[in-house]
Amino acid sequence: MRALRGLPVVLALVIVLTGCVSTASLESEESPRPAPTRVVDGEADASSCTRGGDAALPVEESIDGMPGVERGPEYTAGVALFERGDGACAPAGTEAVNALCAPQVARDGVSAYLAPTDHMFAAGAASQIQASVSGRSTKGDQFVYRMSAWRFDSSAAAQKAPLIDAVAACDGVVSTPSDEGQRLELRDGDEPYLRLDVEGDRIFAFQSLRLSDAPGLRTTSSGLLPAIAVDHIEQWWRLHGTDVEPTEP
């Protein structure tokens, strides 16, 4: 794993948004070579809503041993850490918060969207981990997922996050209360393409992404990851992705 050190945050974000995750390792069957996890690094402008930080989080491990998919050795992974800056953040209503109601598409076989969600920071989020992971089954079928994990200053603040109401307003959403908070889920058949979990002062948003250039997994009717694989990924994030701190430069 190798951090991108010494870059201004604007430049770092351009790198992440335009080519954070390479598919080169997925295109070669003869010599699979996992791409390294990428991070955002740099100093933020004082007027920025968020600042990017260096963090060590091996998100590719989240697909190790997951049930329901005979996973091959090839994968790509990207991760970015954002923290609240000193500047003003765009509130809900200025961003397309309901865009998550429909299944999202991973362009060119990967998800390059690794950026902070300003309206969540405007609502009190203290930090956000944004990650994208892509892999293949042993039969060559590709899958992609994206995860965002936010930490708020309190459980009460997390419960009022605008993303909760936005997802709850989607057609066909399944809401399940839990001891820690609640779960909202949108499905294609039996497979969840969006799962939003509110647990205390944390919010986890999992997305299983469609592919613009491939049919996805042939083992599920939707081509998306099966629910048991999503459960596995989510458990990994609960154990490893909830208290990530920025590392010292």
C-alpha cells in the first residue's frame, strides 16, 4: 500500500476521480497483479468543507473469503479518507441526494467516484471513508462495490443525517429497525444494490454496482453480489473501517 504524499488536495482529488483504480490487472489472465490501495493525501485549503488525509485501510481484504462467490486472485481497490474542514459545506438540496434510488453504474469496469459527500458534512459528519473494490470470480465474472462510512459526533446527529431521509423516500425501500439504529435496503430481486445502516454515531452505505461493459456475476439473477457476500463485506467494515484515523505525514 502506498500513500500519495505531498500533493495539494485539489490535485489529489483529480487523480482519484479520473483514474484512481486501474483495470490493468483485471485484463490479464496470465499474470494477475493486484492494484495497490490508493489514498488521498495533502493539505486542504482553510476554506474547504473537507480535507483529504492519508490513511491505511486494506479494503481489498473485505472480499477475501466472502461466501456466494468463488473469487479469483485479481482485484483493484481504491480508498480515500475525508475529514471536516473549516469552510462551509453545501447543505442537502444542493446535491442529487436521491440519485442512489436506482442502481449505480461502474464505468469501464470500475467505480472512479471517490469524493466527500458535502451535505453529510454540512449535517454534522466528522469524517468519511470512501472506498471502491472490484474483483472477478474464478469464471471471470466481474463485480464492483462501493462503500462509504461516516462518523458523526453523536448518535443523535447520525440519526438526522439527510441521506437517511433521501433513501427512505425511494420506491421499494425495505426498512428494518435494529438495536443500534436502522437498516434501509433497496434490492434487485434477492440482491441488495444499496444497503444503508445507521449504527450509533456511524452510518454505512454499501452499493453493489452494475457494470457498463459486462454482465456481472452469472450466479445471481441480477448480476450483483449475493446478499451473503454483502453481509460478509459489511461485517468486515464494522470490524476494520469504523475507527480509521489519519496517519502522520
